[in-house]
Amino acid sequence: MSHHFRLLFSLSLLLSPLSALLAMGQEVSSVAPPLSPADSIATMKVAAGYTVVPVLTEPDISEPSAIAWDGNGRMYVVEMLTYMQDIDGHDQLKPTSRVSRHEDRDGDGVYETHTVFADNLVLPRMVLPLLDRVIIRETNTFDLKSYQDTDGDGVADKIEMWHEGGPRGGNLEHQPSGLIWNLDNWLYTTYSRHRYRFTGNQVVREPLPHGSGQWGLTHDDVGRIFYSTAGGENPAMDFQRPIIYGELSLPGEQADNFRECFPIDNVPDVQGGRARVREDNSLNRFSGCCGQSIYRGNAMPTDFNGDLIIPEPVGRLVRRAKVTNDDGRIVVSNAYDQTEFIAATDPNFRPVNSATGPDGCLYLVDMYRGIIQEGNWVREGSYLRGVVQEYELDKNIGRGRIFRIDHETTQRGPQPRMLDETPTELVTHLSHPNGWWRSEAQKLIVLHADQTVVPQLEQLARSGDNPLGRLHALWTLEGLDAVNPALLRDCFADPDDRVRSAVIRIAEPLMQSDRSLDAIIRQAVTDESPEVWIQTLLSITRIGHPESETITAQILSQHGDNEAITGIADQMKARIEAMRAEQEKLAQLRRRNKILADSVVRGKSIYKTLCVTCHGADGKGIASPDHSGLMVAPSLVGSPRVIGHKERLARVLLHGLMGPIDDKSYTAGLMLPMGANTDPWISDVANYIRNEWGNQGSLIESEDIARIRDQSSDRVGPWTLNELKYFDPPPLADSSNWKLTTSHNVGNAAAAVDGNPKSRWDTGTTQKPGMWFAIELPEPIRLMSLTLDSTKSNDDYPRGYTVSVSSDGKTWSEPVAKGTGDAPMLEIEIDSAAPIQHIRIDQTGTSSNKYWSIHELAIKGVSLRDPLPVALSQQLSTETASALAGEAKQKGDAVRGAKWFYNQSLSCAKCHDPISGDRLGPDLASKRDNVNDEFIVDSILDPSKSIRKEFAQMMVLTADGVALTGFFVSEDDDQYILREPAGGKLIKIPQDDIEAMKPAATSAMPAGLVNQLTDRDQFLDLVRFLIEVNDRPGRLTELKHAAGL
């Protein structure tokens, strides 16, 4: 701590209320004690002409984090009463937080009437007043609840589910916030790829192509949303165009050094550490930017309108940024030269939100506390924890202030009474000079859903004096579903380009069916405004207008020197081309099988997030990063395990696979089991890898996975390749003793099984239902699949087929397989576990000019004399850990056990003693508490029985329904990072993709790894080795030396 700072605060102690606080029994920081609102304001450096006025402070509020007003000007304050009440954040999720309501009944600008509107909440994070209710979302949920005060006492007494979204996990700093009603009548939040709309008396949710932001959300007069991210140290992002068009950014959208900030305090409590502070301990770059707002009021100088206000609680400052339109490129820049709009030396000044109020003034939410970062960033050993402890910041809690910012010319506006007004009266407010009034009136009119005001709105849209009033009238009509082409054509003649741009966007749903609106597009091409050109590009691309490419080319040919036009056009073109290529590929698959195509789409999302870390984007596997010359995992392209029988692939996905693959070793060692996921999850990823990279496989349904899961429920541990042969055996070799009968041309039936692909059996006439081919085998088998090869007669495959089976040739089953032939090589997988000796293939389709031919027929099956494989782990699981440990000490060989432990084909050392990379399992040679011989045996055979905390996994569910499991690595505002257990690869999950999160109940070490060993003796050797290295320090080195390792 600097000597200057200590001296400053030593002197301030004589003047501050510290002694009073101590007398009240409240322990506070002796280094950075809290100040009264007036004293705190006195530490602020405020831009010339502006003053900071407290309007609501403790004890009436505590820990405020967000504010909103209802139509009558009553302020709702989100109070996170449990947020970081100590340095470790204990009990943050206790349901004791609240949303309070405050009124200024005497009109003096200070809120003197208070009620607790909604109590017993879990860290509320959103509040949106509507017409007769307030919508609130709490932490750890996607649910939006409605709170109503039905008896007028200021306390909600009716609580209902407004939108059921389900649970949400993850750090509370990285969960959605915002919930703003935008100009387009959609509700937006941060960290979400969805938006909401209240229509037809219900809430609908629609996907977005991109999610963004962290804490706080705002929009400008035309509905452009401004996001920010503290972890990404980016105070303004994704603001070029509406987020419905995807993530769009342009070079130069932030002025040079825009992210550098200029605080006047010198408490270096920044999560980024010393790299984020100057020599004087002041923050050098935005770190906690949040709660941004576009000022849209009418109580500030005119040059303030449209400016972006960015609170920075870590730097104890508030940035005022100019937002300018540079020929279609939106640019943000600091309004002041190397200084800030507001900055304070008070270490407890923590501005976390801002808003334009009903009176036209700017408001700031000051959480006023010592520690601002959540406990995840103040862990033991962190840089930040040391600073917090040095300044005793964790002691300053339980306060909060709402400030109004006045200018020397400020004249506060009147108190609104919109909740008492009719829709007709509300229409007049759409032209109000204060943007808060315009937006609130639009929202309330839409919620009233009163169609009688449509003529009044149409008149305002066509001829209102205020262009922003005309803009709001148009969007209000859109919210009432009362827009028509004639109105849009009239309004496109508006002299204001903001209105003309809105016309094009509002017309998007109608453009797809009403070609009369093409006249607007033709006019837009020759418009004088870059805003109109850009909106035209966005709209015609988004809806897939039939002349999209031609119109885009016209705009680019006329305005190719405009960097905003070309930049946005290029980004949209790349996105569309990638989407079209994917759509064409899926269309081809969908023509074959729609159910399969839909499953492939879902499976791709899973693969891209999880499987790609080992198998690569191209499915060919990735090279080991240790340059060993090995691959991390085998190729899936053309893999017989992928395109072979579903029985084998399903078991690999459910239980995992280990050991050498086709005589090759891979650095991952094993594929972890995916059985913790649902049956549809597994079938989707299976269908994707079976139909990507040139692979072509039949549909695997979730019912198939459920059946195979049940059949293999007693399986312990991953499979080996040798064991899996049982489930996808080679074709039966000897067909000489098969008995063949057919509906047609029976004398030539043997040509179908003679091993000569040039000969064939055929029906001798064109295909029609009733044709059949039957085989009687010499003994019953477990039938796995049939292959009908008509390659030499390319189009003679069956147009339709069923397969029935029988054990005696008399009683036949219902079809065990049926389908439509679509290629000369037809693979038919059979779902029947019963003994089968008779097989009958019925041709059910029709062809006007093609025979049904079989050049070669192959049958895969398993003799009933061949037993199901029983894993070593299953054999050992019937014995007690004590007995196995005792036998290992008597019969096991520790030197041989060392060789097994470090064998490259096995997985032990890869996790517990890796040559490179992070250790993914405990150090087995170090002395560990509560580890005895029996514990070692149990840890091998049942790893999930006891999981050490530092090696526990987290399970994350994404918005796409993908479940990801791995070791927690780190988390910031943009992403949550897991380490994939098998290969140690990082899985980076965007925060806005996370739907839910919970600790995994299973160990990263799969049960059954001993199945890689050949027999019981090898297991006893391995146990003996582990017992000895655990019992005696230094024994590991001796055994490795003795084993020649």
C-alpha cells in the first residue's frame, strides 16, 4: 500500500463516521472505511457542470444492483442481500434477497416511500415492470415469474410462472441479466441465444444466432443493443446492428485506446492482477464494466443524448462515451480526453448500473461496498484475495445508493401516470422528448392489445411531427400485429432514414409472401442513406429474398467504397454460404431419411463440442501434441466400428473402448463411456459420425440404444476390440449347406451365394410385391445382419423389403427389419436376440423396368455355442476388496505390475504419472490420507465409490442439449472451461451456451479399466505394485528401475 494512501485514510478516520459505525457494533474496514453519501460524493471528480444527487440510500436499500420504473414512475430496486457477505461468499444462494419498490410522492426528487415488493428471493437479477405485474428472474434459473400487487399495498401477493425455462447453473456472475423490452417488442437478456415476446397472452421464446454480454443491457433510439463483458474487458460490443442478424463487428468501431480507463483511486483490487494496474495502483483498462445504458432523456444538454454510460465498479468510475455514426459504421469514443465523466477516490464507490429515468435524468446504481468480485475470483492464493485482505474490503457490506446526475441546466420532468391512462392517451407519449416515456408508452399499448388505437397509430406513423414518434408508432403497430403493406409503402417515403430503415426491417415477414413490397427494396437500393442500404442487405439476406444476390450486388457496385457496407456484406455472405452448404448436404440426407437427417443435425452439435477434441473436425483424429508421432484417437472415416453393426457402435458409446485399435496405440489410451447421457443423445452422435466424411450408415434410433443399454446393463468398464467382435462378426464363411428357396427362378438361387459377384440370382421379371428369397441355415444362430449386393446390376436393388425370421420354418416373426432400398449395396441390420435358423426376405416395392437381383448375399451371425464375452472386471467384482488385496500381496509381482502401469497401451500412467501435460488423477506414489489396501482395490474396480474433491468433474448442459463433462479449469465472463478427461483437451463453452450445470456423480476414471489386462494374474501384479508405492516413499523409483522403465 502506498504511503500516500495510508496517510490519506489515517487522516480521514478522524473525520469519517468510522467511530459511529464501531459504536453501532458493525465491523468495517479500518483502512478503507465506508463514508456517508455526502462524504462519498465529495471524493468524486465529476465533469464540469454536473452534480451527483443521492435519491435513495441505506438504510432504505441494501446491496442494490439494478433498477427499473413502472408506468407510474415507481422505482423497483433489485437488492442482492446475500451477495459476498464475506470474503468466501458463504450462503449467497439463501433465499433472503428481495426487490423493493420506492416512490417520490412529494415530487422533490427523493424517494421517501418504501415497500418490499418481492421478498425471499435467491439473488434476483432481472426486473421488468409491465402493465399489471412485474417480471423477476432469480439466480440459478431460467424461469421468469410474475409478481402482482392485487390489493394496492405495494407488496406482491400473487406470484405466477410467466415463462418456465428450467434450472441454470454456473457462477452467478455469468448468468443472464438485462431483460429489456426493446423497440422491436422482443425481450432480450445477456448470456442467452434466445429472446422472448409476450403475444397472444403467452410468452414465446425464439432462438438468436448469437448471444452476448454479461451484466446489464441497453438499447438506443432505433433499438440497437449495446452489450459489454467484464471478463473480456470490453465495455461496448456487438452494437453495430441488431443481434438477430448475428455477430457483426467492424474495424474501428471503438476509438483508439477506448478500453483504457482513467480512475483516480489507487486500490488495486483487480482480478487481472498487477498487469492491469499502473505504477500508482490505478486501473489501466476496463475490468468490471457493466450496467451500461444509452442516455435517452431530455434533462441533460442536447449533446448528451444518445451517449453511452458505462459504469466501471473496479475502477470506481463512470465512462461517458460518444456514439457516432460514421457513414454506417457505429463508433464509440470517450467523451473526455484521458479522464472520465465521474471518478471517485472512495474505495467503496461501486457503480454497477445506470438508466434514464422518467424525469429525464440519468441515474446510477452504486452497490457501495468493499469487495465487488464474486468469491470464485477471490480464492485462497489469488492475487485479488491478498488485496481484499490488505484493505479489509470484505468488511464493508450492507449499503447502497441510487444517485441522480443533474446538469446545471437540468429541469426534471413530471411524474408519469401511464398505468392510469387509456391506450388512446398513451399514444400521445410516443412522441415525448424523453425516450423513457416513448418506450414505456409503446410497451403498455402493446400489452393493452387494444386494436381501437390502430387508426390513431397509423396517422402518427404517416404524419407525426417527431420522427422518433413516427418510429415508435410503426413498431407499436408491429407489436399489435397491425402492420400492412400499404402503410409500409407510405412510410418508406419518410424523410428520416431511421424510419425508412425500420420500414424495411418491419416488412421482413411480409416480404416473403407479398411481392408488392419489392418496390420498397428497389427504392432502398438508390436511397441516400447508408443506414437504409445496410438494413436492406441484412433483411433480404435474413429472409432469403429470391433476388437477394442481385440486390446485394447492386448495392455493392454503387457503394463499394463504403467500409461499413462491404464489411457487413462480407460477413453476411460468408455466413450464408456456410449455411447453404450445410443445408444442401442435409437436404440430400433428408431425401433418404428425414428422421436420420434430423438426428444428424443434433449429433453434429454434440460432436463439435466434445468429440472433436480427440477425433478432429475432419473425423481423422488429431496428432498428439507431444510430437510422439502417435494420434490422440483413431480415425472415424470409414471405420468398421462406426459404419458396422449398431450393436457394436452403441456399446462403444455406452461403455467406452480401450486398448490398441487395429494394432495401433493412441495417446488418449481409451475412449471414455458416454452412458451417462440419454439414449437420444447417444443415438444422435452415432448417426452423425455414421453419416459424415463420406460415411453412410443406417439409422440408429434411441430405442435401439435403450435396448442395447438394457442388454448390457451388467457390463463393467470399457470394451476391448476383441470383445466387440461378438457383436459384429465376419460373414458366415460356408454357404454350401444353406437351403435356398425363392418365389421366382429358384433354379438359379445358388448364384446369390456362390462367391462370384459376376453371377446373380434374379426374379426374371420386374419388381412387384410378393417376391421373396428364403434361407435355411444348418443350425440356429444369433442373426446380426444381411448384405444384399447388386452392384453389377446397379439398379436392381429391392424398392422395398421386409425381413422375417423363424426358428423352425413354420412360425414366422413379424418383420425384424423393413425399409426401402436406395443403393446397390444394401446393408440390413437385424434386431432379434432369439435363435434364428430360417430367414425370409420379402420384396415389397414396385419397379416398371427393373428386376430384383442379388449378386452376393452375406449373412453375419454368431453361433449359439459362442458365449457372450464376460469382462475381467465383472469376474473380479464378485470378490471382496480385502480378499483381492490379500491375494495380491501373496501372489502379485510389483515389478511386473510396474510394467503394466506404464504400458503405453494402458491408461494408468497417462493420468496418474503423465510424461507431459496436466495430471488428471491423484499421485499414487504420494502418501494420502485414508488410503489402505482395500481402498486401492476399490478404486480400481469401482472408481466412483470415492472421488477426491480435486478430481471431481462438472457436467454442463448447453443450449443445444449437449451434455459435457470434465474437470473444471477456469471461468471468465466469456467462457467456462473444462478439461476433457481422456485426452486432457480443453473444452471451451461460451457462457451464453450454458443451460445448466451440476457436479458429476461419476469418476473421470471409468470402471472396468482392468479389462485391458489379460487375466487375473496381471490384475494382482498391478495391485501389488500400487500397494507398495503407496506404503513406502521412494518405492516407485525402485520398481521403475527394476522394471527397466
